[in-house]
Amino acid sequence: MADGVVILWTSHRCAGTAFERSIRELESVKGLHEPNCLAFFCEDGKLRDDPDSVYEAKVKYIISQMQQCASAGYKYLFIKDLAYYLGGRYNHYIQGEFANFKHTFMIRDPVAVAHSIQGLVVQNGVTPYFTDTLGFQELCNMYEIVKDANSTRPVVISAEDVFNNPRDMMEGYCKSVGLPFSEKMLKWEPNVFDDWKQYPMYEVWHNKVMASTGFVKHTEKQTKSSADLLPEFQSAVKNALPYYEKLNSLRIIFPSYNH
């Protein structure tokens, strides 16, 4: 079963849940949503003081999900998670039961990420946690760990490419990681999955993807800039850019490997 596990590492507001939503249209794939979230946060959304024992439990949980897939009729397990949830525990996912994971990475322009998080603050009054690099440093760290542990270059994709060319990007991604592709992945019915509901404020974080019916092409001209952000977000974008730019230089635009 381990050869059939694909994990998408990303950060907040990088459209990873929309990507996961598309993958979940495949009948042969079981989705697993951010299993390390509740090792990083408590159920009320506060940070955990001592998460080590919870991380060990999450590792065992993921292994149990891998083992249950075949008996439940699934051929593959697809995990979407955030690298910064690991708190630097990257090596858990490149050894033992996890050695054959197919690791992939999804990024988005940090300015867009910051605007999306800031929008949650303004519209919903939430005070979401975010790292001083918007999670991009941890994402870059995870990439380096995976790259050094594997003989092949991990797949890196961008949210912008997926939304602007969903068919080629989804088909190319599936082919690159050994998943089947289906036209059903491009259009779906609004839905919320049970494992999404266990996370703090899931209605706020996932309201758009829960109501979505597919990928919507970004046709409007980009008008937002870092100058429109609150100071703490401007600082986070500045800190995130070197890590984002490194990963962006490695991204793949399907069907071509050139960009």
C-alpha cells in the first residue's frame, strides 16, 4: 500500500483543499485532509504547548489509514497537509512506513496568500496563526529533505497554473505520481467531507471550496499588491519571497516540463 500514497505539501490559502477536492472525485482514491493539523492546533484553534505525543499518534493514524485503504476498496491514499504543521519533524515522512511516499508541493503567490488570510481577518474577525514566512520556509525545508532522500525531483505545481489550465495540470500531475485521471476531476457537486469538519473553523477556511463546482479560471487582472496589506502581512510576504521564488523556479507546468 505504501507505493500508492501521494502527499501534497502546501501552506494556507494556496488552494490545496480545492486540489484535494478534485482528487477526491477519483473512486479509487481515499482522501486524508491535513492529518497533522490537530497535532499543531488544539480543537479550539489554540496552539498546542507540547505536541510531541500527538505527533506520534498522528503518525500511527496515517499508517492505519494506509493499511485500511485496501480493505476498504481503495488503491491509493492522497494526503493534503501543511509542512509547517510538522514543527520541523520532516524526517518522519521520509523513513520507515513513509519511505515510498510520493511527495509533491503546491505553491501560490505570497501576496495572494496574504490577501486571502487578511480577508479572513476582516470578513470573519478571526485571528489565524501564520508563520513569519506564511509557511513557505517550512515548505522549502520539506522540499529539500524530500529531494535529498529521493533520486527523483519532487513535483512542484502552482495554484495559478492549476486554476488557469486545470485539465492539463490535473492530468499531468496524476500521470507524474501514478494516479488515474478522470474528467470528473474538473467538475463536481458542492460537498463537505466528514474529515474536514473536525478542524477548527472549517466553515471559515473552506467555505468557498465547499460551495465550489470546479476550478474557476483567473481571468481578472491582478490588482492587489503588498502595499494593500496590513504591516504584519507585508513583513510576512517579504520574508516568504525568497522561499517562494526558489520553489517557483522548480515548478512544473503540464503537459510540458518546460516553462
